Amino acid sequence: MDFSVITREEFMLISKVSEDFGRFGKTERKCSRCGGDFEYYEMGSSSQTKCKTADCLEITSRGI
Ligand SMILES: [Zn+2]
């Protein structure tokens, strides 16, 4: 995971978003930067959670 481009608070938010997608397949949470929706991709053993706005919040998790 890349901590350099997001704050700790943003990381906590997007971690919760990732959990929501993993459990429920959706999230009610909104991006704290732009107020937009998040989207979620699974790629083999890793997953990517990102804001729909380009170059906004994004994390990739591996080995869940
Ligand atoms: Zn955003």
C-alpha cells in the first residue's frame, strides 16, 4: 500500500470502504476529498478500492 499520497484519516476511511465492499458488495461512504462515490475491483488475490474521480483516493490491498 502506498501511504505517501493519502493521509492517515483518508487511509482509515478507504480501509472501511474496502471492508464494506468485501462484506456487502457496496458502500454508503463518500470520498472525504471530493464527496464522490468509491468503486472496487478484485484482481486475483488483490483488490483495489478507489474514488471514481481520477487521481483521488486509491489503495490496493494484497492477499486478503
Ligand atoms: Zn474523491
